[in-house]
Amino acid sequence: MEVTGLARKRWSRVVVALFVALLASLTFAGGAVVHADEVGTDEYDFVFSGNVKFDGEPLEDVLIKVEGNGYSAEVVTDAEGKWKIGVPEKAEYTVTLDESTLPEGVIVTEEGGATKKAEFGLTSNKTVNFFIGEGVRTTTSFLDQFIGRAFNGLSFGLLLALAAIGLSLIFGTTGLNNFAHAEMVTFGALAALTLAVDFAWPLWIALIGAVVLSGAFGWTLDAAIWKPLRRKGVGLIPMMIVSIGLSLAVRYTYQYFYGGSTRQLPGADGADIKFGPVSLSPVDMIGMGISVVVLLAVAFFLLRTRIGKATRAVSDNPSLAAASGIDVDRVIRIVWVIGGALAGLSGILFAFYRPGVSWDMGFQILLLIFAAVTLGGLGTAFGALVGSLVVGFFIEISTLWIPSDMKFVGALVILILVLLVRPQGILGRKERIG
Amino acid sequence: MSSEAKPTRGAPVKSTNLHIGEIKPGVAKVDPIIVADNVTRTFGGLTAVDVEHVEVPRNAITALIGPNGAGKTTLFNLLTGFDKPDTGSWVFDGTALAGIPSFKVSRMGQVRTFQLTKALNLLSVLDNMKLGAKGQKGENMFRALLPWTWRAQEEQIEAKAIELLSRFKLDTKAEDYAASLSGGQRKLLEMARALMSDPQLVMLDEPMAGVNPALTQSLLDHILDLKTQGMTVLFVEHDMQMVRHIADWVIVMAEGKIVAEGPPEAVMANPAVIDAYLGSHHDQDLGATEEENVVAMKELLDADDES
Amino acid sequence: MVDFWQIIQNAAIELISPTTAAYALAALGLAIHFGYTGLINFGQAGFMAIGAYGYAISTLTLGFPVWASVLVGIGASVVFALILGIPTLRLRADYLAIVTIAAAEILRLIFTTNTLEAVTGSADGLSGYKGGFAALNPIPPGNYGFGPFEYNAYDWFLRIVAWTIVIIAALLAWQLMRSPWGRVIKGIREDEDAVRALGKNVYFYKMQSLILGGVFGTLGGMIFILPRAVVPANYATTLTFFIYTILLLGGAATILGPIIGSMIFWVLLSAVSGFVARAQAAGWFPGMSSVQAGQTRFIIVGIVLMLLVIFRPQGIFGNKKELAFVK
Ligand SMILES: Nc1ncnc2c1ncn2[C@@H]1O[C@H](COP(=O)(O)OP(=O)(O)OP(=O)(O)O)[C@@H](O)[C@H]1O
Ligand SMILES: [Mg+2]
């Protein structure tokens, strides 16, 4: 890195860059892509590399993206057309060449198009090259891209909603901001992995088993930790900090037993089916279908069943609910079981969406779940649904304008902006004073 | 302030001739300290406050009464800037207050207490009191680092706090955490704390609720004492005996509106007030609140008998 | 065999290490936020990151001298506190928690993104900014000290500067908390509406507290990078949670608590993970790999945090009665 000599000249550029960084945190104006030909190669041992040439001539400033296993990185080629991207794991990734950054009249002439799956062989290096030739680019129109992303966003939003509603119900009935909810999400995916891969159960049975185990996990957490703490009269903020400690301990316990790598659930690599601009794998479609059905079931439970109504009553006013003969402890127990099962299901769907199962996958989306719940208004289950869809959509659609490694930034900024305008969240209520 | 206030056991001296013209809701006052117009506040579909016009007389004790949920606390919140009205304007001591934040309202000399007492639990009783004083130099972050600039003022404040505490019989508790006080003592502390700022208008939200009868008498004396010191008191109270005993003027709210006004005896005989307490549909709605209302009603009628 | 003497020596080193000082400062800042004012700031890692990047970027990219780089860091931290505080300090406490944690993550993502690689070094971070600081060192070159505390001139200079800043910050906080300003701050922690009713501009005081504690965190962030490089992954949410553990260990509403808490935390963490690593190598824990041995420290921190909050919420130095958060 050059230092002082150029300092003065670069002054203005840096000020601009810093300003852009600040702005990017406030608005969605993305910064210009800064020149770089190697990314993450110091940090990670596994490296994809390649050389982009057309007619023997190197092409500079072509954007390459690597995505997979919850990791994503991008780089632009240097003057020799070379690029390198380090990745954390020896696993399969998708490598994409952004055709819009190729010179006019030049396209990727390969059969599979500008996106490839790549895997490491025996070594920790893998070369990925694209055949490039003359041709007319079949650009995806902005609208089509938008629709495609929106579908992804919907799918992600729905799986977020499953986790967010559980979190919101727990918050509503007990007042706890449960940071360990992330670990409940991870639990579902890990349980599915263990049953489906390690025990080699048939996938469907394994997944149902994993959801049941997740519910049992929720029940256990309540019975072993939260109920005794409520009995002891521990305040809400200390409880929240206990959940942080629990989250740390459980997360690293997962890592202890499952290691740091990402593993796949069976069926995660189904081929995509095209519906106009939208390409979905059967797994995606089934996942969205399940999300919708489960969300409807939760709505039915809350609105129509006795115990669901009791749950809403407890959320509204616990002491009044207790006084009117509702068994508050029982309601809370049920909420933990439901919350656990929903979080587990969300984890399983997330494992197919990313795709991959890893020890900290829940923690990666914890903030998004919180953002969804807060956006909708703390403690309102339907608010959590709305918030999740907003967050899901927003994250995917924002990648049309901002680099994909910053896509979570947009959602978090939206959270802050909404709180500015509507502090009680989209569907929340104001509190009374005095 | 050498108020060796002899407990004014007998009938307190009432201020009279506070209003101008015929007594009706919203009647003009000779010397109003608060004048409010068209103040409304709704929560969803519920209109909690809908006050067309009201004036609070200066240097008098005014009681604000009305059944549960009448909007008394909400009106307090609005007048003190703790809540924002949908519409309306009001003037305190010649200054328009709409849109002024609560802390500024308090600095202007309009200090309130809360229905649910807000003692600062993990501060000592003395610190609670000192916090009430206005214009403290040491409350500036930079000055705070230079103790010699505020130490003298701090000593004055402490002396004043101790004096007030002894008037409220809390001086023996000065060093204890406020958390250790009983419910009634907290009410006293909150009132004493409000007085630390030498306010012009003290607004007390149910100062007697939960206070035992022995303490009630001394609280009443304190309130009367405030008037003799030139302050104005506006208080919310459900106990009609008390209202009749100390209030110079009574304002009655029901369903957000001012339904009656006047000197205590006149108001208590007013059929509109009895109606308000029983609710207009009293034959349809039975239950706990009804019982409470019946008690209030009895008190009203008792009051009538005595006068 | 497990070399206990070595474990103890390694642990003792942590007692005065710059990292301990950095965490102590950040925890002191958090004590002002959480312990005294009742602000649940979950973004202390963000304030530390601003210190680290503010200093490193000013030095590397802008070529600023040490004092100017420090000022840039502090200035950026004040701006960050304002951006965080303006929307959230009017809201309920738990909203602040979520917004601060989100803001700290936003910062980390911005520091990690390739888009700004030229300035931030992306995921690889920054290094090579220590020259200016080392040049200020008045201590003649050579090794000094005894036993485990033997360092070269740079390391001693770094330790002296770090702990001097900690002591100054502690004295500052101590004086503030016993002044009328501190009384308002503590009152806000107890019930902000009550303090408002007494004519104090609560919003303004909360902002001052947020800025002050944030600047302490930022200074901690600068000390943190002097013995190592700036790496964005260090500023994840887990950092904030470690600082909370330190704060609660010492006592949330105390001045000495965060400092002694940081010392105890690092000494114990070093001792425990040193022991587990060596015992694993000696074959005491069959079935545990060396990687797994390294992960046990996080599990232990998590469990300690839970147990502390449940069984000794006032920390080591806290007055049993003056709990920051009995509600
Ligand atoms: N923050 C709020 N959100 C929704 N409704 C509210 C809120 N605050 C007050 N209300 C409603 O406004 C009405 C008036 O309430 P308020 O507290 O002013 O009554 P009050 O006259 O003080 O009653 P009480 O004598 O019981 O204290 C009530 O129906 C109450 O439910
Ligand atoms: Mg009331």
C-alpha cells in the first residue's frame, strides 16, 4: 500500500470515499467499484483464480463474483485480465462473470452462460475460466432482474418471518429480547443435517424430526433457564444479557461438535426451473409453499384457537390475563415450543436457501430477524411478518444497486429510518406515560 | 421560608370570587394561570380529551375530578408537554405552551407529579431532592469537572433540600435509597422534590392515593401551605371529602370533556356531576367500576348532607 | 506434562497488556452508557472500530501525524454517536439496543466491503500505521523489566501510554459521576420521565453520555490496534458482548469495576485457555482436538456471563443495593 508520497493527491479521493462510506450508511448510493484484483487471499486458504481474455488480449476491469456457503466476494480483473478470490471452505461455489462489465460486443460464449459452479480438486487452488467471444449480449431487462430478485426476496422474507414470529411471540408474552433465537434457528438446520446425513434417515422424516426436536429444544430452554429466571424475578434487561451469554455458549458448542465447515443437506442442489424471469429450484418452491402454509397455520392458531387467543391476551396484558383465569405459564410454555419449532423450520429452509448448514448460520441472520421484528413493532406477531417481508425484499432488491457484500447494510439502514419516522414500528402501538 | 406551618387543623381559608360571570363549564377566571382552548387527544377511536375551553385560577387550589378514564391524566400529560395533542393551544402565565417540550414547561415553573409515583429508586432521598433544584451550574458537563465552580451552590441546594425534607418528615431518611421508602413516603418525596424548583404551578396527579389517613392530613396541610406561599395548585383526586376540604375550585371531567365547574359545594350538588360519576348508561353497565362509582356517588351525597 | 508455571506467567502478562487496557476503556465507556445512564448500547464494537479505522486511515491514507489521527478518530466517534443518538434516544431502551447493534454491524460491513478496498483494506484490514506512535517513544531502545514483564522500549511505551489514558479516563468519569451532572445521569437511568418533569433536558444528557462513553470506546479501539493490525472481523458483535461480560464482572455502575474486571477477564481467560490447550496437548481430554480446545474459551465466556447476571448481577465491586438494572 503506497503511503505518504501520494497522500496529498489522494486527499480529495479519500475524502470522497469516506463521504461515500458515510452516505452509503445513510442512503443507498453505492460507491464506485475500486480497483482490486485479489480478495480474501490472505485470509483464506482456498483460492479461485482465473484469467479473462478475448482473442488473446487481456480484459481489464471485468467483475467476477463468487458466492456460496453463506460467503460472497467480488473482484475486478487487473491489467493482465487476472483475478483471485479466497474462500473460507473447500466446497462448491458459484462463480459469475458480470457480462455488463465486458467491452461492447463481447459476451461469454460458454454453454452454461456467465455463471459456473466450481469446486476444488485435490489442491486448494482452482482455476475458473470463461470462454469469451463476439456476440450480442442477451441482457436481462431491469424489470426482469427486479422480478427475479423480488422472488428471492419473498422466499427469504418468508423464512425470516418464521423465525421472527417466534421471536415476537416470545417477546410479547415474556418481554424477553431473546438473542439466543439465532441458535434455535441453527439448531433446526443442524438437527436436520444430523438426522438426514449422519443417521441417513429419509429426508422428509428427517426434516419433520428436526422440527419436532426444535420444538423440544424451545421447551427445554424455557423449562431449564427462562422459567426459573422468571420465578426468581430477574428483570428484563438482565434476562436479555443472559440470552446473550446463552447464545455465545450454545453457538460455540455447535462449533465444537460440528466444526467450522459448511455441509449440505440432501436435495439442496436441484436444478433451477425457469418461469420467465424467475428461476426457482423445486426446493425453493417447496420451501416457499411450506412457509406460506405454516404462516397461515400460525395465523389461524392466533386468531381462532382458544390457546391462541389466550396468547394474544397475555401479550396484551399479562397480569390482566392471569387475573381472568388464563394459565400464563402454560401459554408461555406453548409459545416457546412453537417459537422453537418455527425457528428450527426457518433454519432448515435457510439451509436450503443459502445453501449449506454451518454452526453460526442463525447468528448471521439474527440481526435481520431483530430488524424484522422491530420494523413491524416489537411484540406484534403480524408486524413481524410484515417486517420480515420488507427486510427480505429489500435485501434482495437493493443488490440491483449496491454491491452484494453490502446487501445487509440496506436492511439495517431501513430499520433505523423507519424508527425515525415511526418509533413504535409499522404495526406497533405507543406506550402511555404517567 | 420559615414556615413553621402550624397544621391548619380547622377549616382552611378558601379563596373566593375566582370567576367572572355565570358559572358554567369553561367559565372565565379573574386571574387565570392556565388558559386552554380546543385541546383534543384521541387514542385510535377513543377521544380521551376534548376540552373546549378551560381556565385555572391563579394562587388557588383547583381540583380536577372525574370518573376513571375521564381523561384527567391525559390532560395533565398534554398541559405539561409529556404528550402531544391532536389539536389545541394553551397559555401558561402568558406564554403559549403548545409544542414546548416537557422539560422547558417545568423550567417555566409548571411542575407536575405522576399518578404512578416516580421515585428515583437507586438515588438517595437527598439526591432525589437535589435533582429538583433549577439552574444548577454543576449540571453542565464541563463545569462538573471543576467542583469549585458549583460547590457553594450545591451547599445551598442541600440546605434547602434538608429543610423541605424536614417539613415533609423525611429528614431521617435523607441518606437512604428512595427504593426503601413506603408508598406514601414516595408520594411525599415526589411532591417535595417538585417543590425544590420553587414552581408557580404545582400539578399533582392523585397525591393522596395510597397514603394512609394519618399522612393524608399532613399532605393536605402541605398543599394548603403551598397556596399561602403564593403557588397555584391543580390536583386530581378521587376522594371527595378531601376535595371539598381544601379545593377552592373544582373542575369536573367526564369522557374527556369538562362537564361542570365551580366552588366545591356547588359542584357536588350539580346533577350533571352525579350523572358523570354514574355514567349516562348506568342501568346497562354493571360491574366493578359501577361499584366504585356508587361509592363516589355516596360520597357526593354525604357531602351534600354535611353542607 | 502441563507446565503450570508457564500458564501462570502467560496469564500474568495479560494483567497490564495493552489489550486489557483497551477493553478496560471500552468497558468504562459502557459503564457510563449502561451502568450510569441506563442506555443499552450494543454497538460498543462500532465505537472501537471507529477508533481503529479513524486512526489507521488518517495515518496511512491521509498521512496525518499521531495527534491529528487521534482527533480524527474522536471526531468520527462523536459523529457516529450523533447519528445513533438523534433517532433513538427518544425511543424505548430496547430500540436503542437493536439500533446500536445494527449500526455497529453496518460499520463492520462497510469496513469489510471490497468497494472501499483502497481505503479500508477490505477483509484483510490495515497495517503499517505504528511508525508515528513509535517515533514519539522517549524510552531508549533495549529490554526492561523482570519475569514475565520483560518488554522492549516500544512495548513499555505502549503500556505506559495505554494505562495512563485508562487512569485519566477513570478519574474523569469518577469526578463526573459525583457531580450534579452525574446525579442527572443516574436519575435518567432510574426514570427519565421523572427527570424530565424536573426540568432537565433528558435527551441532551443522554446524548452527552452516549458521546462520552463512545469516545472512551474509541480511545480503547486505538489502543487495541497498537499491538496488532486492524482487521474488520475483530469488530463483530461478539466484541461488544465480551465488553459486557467485563463490565458485569466488575460492576456496571462503578468506575473501578470495568478496569479490574478487564484484568480479571483477561488473566482468567488466558489461564483457562492456556490450561485447556496444554492439557489437551498432554492428552488429558481424550476426544478433544486442538481446534476444539481453542473454542472452549467462548463457551466459557458465555456461561460466565449467564452465571454472573443470574447470581451476582452487581459484579465484584458493585454495591448489592445499587444495581444498575433492578427493575
Ligand atoms: N397511551 C394510551 N394509549 C391508549 N389509550 C390511552 C392512553 N392513555 C390513556 N388512554 C385512554 O384514555 C382514557 C383517559 O385516560 P386517563 O388516564 O387520562 O384517565 P384518568 O382520568 O386519569 O383516569 P384515572 O382516574 O383512572 O386515573 C382512558 O380510556 C385510557 O384508556
Ligand atoms: Mg389518571
